[in-house]
Amino acid sequence: RAKQQGKNQFQLYAPEMNEAALDQLVLTNDLHHALRRHELVLYYQPQVDLQTGQIVGLEALVRWQHPERGLLSPGQFIPLAEETGQIHAISQWVLHTACTHNYAWQQAGLPPVRVAVNLSAQQFQNHDLPRLIQRTLLETGLPPQHLEVEITETIAIANPEKAIAILQQLRQMGVQTALDDFGTGYSSLSILQQFPLHQLKIDRAFIRHLAPGTKEAALVRAIVNLGHGLGLTLVAEGVETVEQQTFLQAIGCNAMQGYLFSQPVSAAAIPDLLQATLARTSSTKAWNLN
Ligand code: C2E
Ligand code: MG
Ligand code: MG
Ligand code: MG
């Protein structure tokens, strides 16, 4: 196709460059305009208290409404944005938008919830991160305790001193901190001991095959006890079945997040979800799935 562009045209790609690489190049270029064209959207997935059935948190998950390709998931563009440095602008947009939405829901009189945002490795290289978050909270009016940041183990261990310093500053500001995808990294235990955290999110890999008597059951039970022993709350990720929910309730896991309760939904769908759990919890003590 480059041939057809004529002699004087700058050749965008070498002939040996494969379709996939070309595709990524085009997508990178599109991503440059995505923010300006308001093509990024935040979806939210509820975290539900396993004792009360109440929504206690909402995780913000970014999507890209691409004009030709449809709704793209973060896996399709976040790695790209990290390579090109576009992740900084995207992350700031995510943070600002999530805080703005949560402030608006609270102003509307909906039950207060935490909103959780995922931090990327590159944001954690930035010493200014706590100040950036502070400024965003002031601009949007959201109280700090209603914001949670999620970091993965991989991010935490890439530069532990810096990560600990940043998390400590966030804690002092009153922002909540969660360790995402717990159990998939390589130094889980030392991280728990050293890092100032409020919450652990048990990775979906452990939840997927969760059933009484399985090795996963033993592991998840141990993680919950360990977390509680360290004063942390526990969220199970990727809960898809009633059996998983029942087991997690029985071992005292605090909250669940997954398709069983809700897929990630658009911001417009959140007020109804918050109202619905409020109505449900005032009429029945335990959340009943049926
Ligand atoms: P994560 O933070 O671990 O988010 C959970 C992912 O699991 C989400 O995928 C969610 O849709 C999916 N999930 C939730 N419940 C279930 C379930 O019951 N079953 C299954 N099969 N999947 C479930 P999503 O939205 O595609 O996000 C993937 C990853 O992209 C996230 O993993 C997070 O690491 C990253 N990400 C998302 N939004 C952002 C963002 O704004 N900034 C950054 N830096 N990363 C983000
Ligand atoms: Mg997350
Ligand atoms: Mg996760
Ligand atoms: Mg994950």
C-alpha cells in the first residue's frame, strides 16, 4: 500500500513491517486525538459489601470509543499509551473525571462511595503525583477519603522506596490505597509488610476456580486471614457465581467485585445502581441474589 502513495510520499512503514505493527502505528496516531475529541469514556464497576449488600466502591475502568473500531478495552490501548508517554494525559483525565463524577453523585444525595482509579507504572515515577492528586481533589471538591488509588505489585516493586514514599503521602492526605491483582506478583508478602495500604484485591485467577475443598479455597482463605491480621480489608475480583460469593461470605471476605453483581457500566447507569442497593439494604439485612 505504501507503493501506491507515490514516490514523493514519506514511507510510513518498511515492507517487512507486518500488519499488526502498522495497526499499532495507526492506533497510536489516533490516540493522540482521542482526548481532544472526547473519545475516552469511564465505566464503573461496583464493589459490594458481602455482609450488607451495599455498594462500597466503584472502580473506574477506562474505555476508548474509537470512531471506526468501536469500544476498545484498556488492554488494547493502555500499553500503547505507556510506550508513547500519552499515559500521563490519559491518567490525569481519568483521575479528574472519576473525582468529578463521584462528587456529582454525592451532591445528588446518593449513598457515599469510594471511587477507585488504577495508577500506571509511569505515574509512579513522578514525584509530583501526590501534589497532582491533591490539586485534583481541590478542583473537583471530592473529599480525599472518597478516592482510592490502585497499584499493582509490579509497580510497587519496580521502585519500592519511591512507591512507599508516595503511598505514605497519599495516606497522610486521607486518600485510600489498594493493592490490585494481589497474589500474581513475586514478592507479595514483603509488600504487605512494608507498604502503607488499606485494601487488598485478590486476583481473579484465585477466584475463578474457587469451590470448597479446592487449593484455591485454601489460598483465598489464607489471604483473607493474612490481610485481616494486617488490618486490611479484602476485595475479591472477578466473582461470577453464587457459589463463589457464598464461599467468600463464609470466610469473612469484606467485598466482591465481578460480573455476578454487575459488569462495568457507564456513569449514567450508576445513580440507579446506588439507589437500588440503598432500597435493598433498608428492607433486608443480607443481600439476597434472587
Ligand atoms: P484491573 O484493574 O484488575 O480491573 C479489573 C478487570 O477485570 C476489568 O477489565 C474488569 O472489566 C474485569 N472484570 C471484572 N469483573 C470480572 C468478572 O467477573 N469476570 C471477568 N472475566 N472479568 C472481570 P478491563 O476494564 O478490561 O481492564 C483491564 C485492566 O486495564 C485493569 O485491570 C487495569 O489494570 C487496566 N486499566 C483499566 N482502566 C485503567 C486506567 O484508567 N488507567 C490505567 N493505568 N490502567 C487501567
Ligand atoms: Mg484495578
Ligand atoms: Mg485487578
Ligand atoms: Mg487485572
